[in-house]
Amino acid sequence: MDSRLKKLLVVDDDIIDARFVVRAFSEVGGSLEIIHVDDADIASLRLAAEQFDYVLLDINMPGLSGMELLKRIRTNEKTAILPVIMLTSSMNPRDIDSSYACGANAYALKPSSVSGYRKFAEGFTRFWVDVAVTPRQN
């Protein structure tokens, strides 16, 4: 069993939403190290240089979009099997379908309240950290 602290990369240009995510995960418990970046290009560089266990990815960002970053993640041998969960405000069926078609592991809508973010963090932790067996990263 892997005893190291798991790392979650949160990629979201909305600083307020990112703070809600980080706060919710810290309230749920210390089972994850959370790194936030507000730019998909920076995320791409971090993913190339560091090992992450999960990515929470927003779709709508200036510059490189979350969808384009997802495509990069899936075409890079190092990150091709990294669990990526889209966390976005878009309810557009095309975004949902495209996310899955490009290799997202899950798609979730951003909560509309602090308690909603906490529920999301609890569910994420319960499934992805406590239950799911994820692939080893190179």
C-alpha cells in the first residue's frame, strides 16, 4: 500500500472557486496535498515536472482551455492514465460529452454553496482516495 500523501492539482482561473475547493478539502481531512494553479499552461508545466495523483480541471479558462489541457494530459505518456475530474460551471451537454470523449474520468458541476463544496470534497475523498485503486504513475 502506498503510504505517501496523495497530491491533487486544482486547475482553475477563478480564485474564489479555488479557495472554496482548497478550504473544503482541508475541512474534510488531511489526506491530500492540494496544489492550485490558475493557468492551464502552468498546470502543463507542473504535470511535466511533478507527480500528481489526481487533477480537478475547469473547462473555461483564458488562454489554454481545460479541454485542451485534458487533451495534452491524455497524449502525454507520463500523464495519460492520470485521473482527471472536470469541475466546472458548464452544464452544456457538448462540454460534458467532449470531456468524456477526450478522456475525463468524471464530470462534476461546481457547487453553488460552501456546504456544496464540502459535500463534493467528502465524496471525492471517499471515492478517489479511500476506495478507488488508481494506476501507478511513472
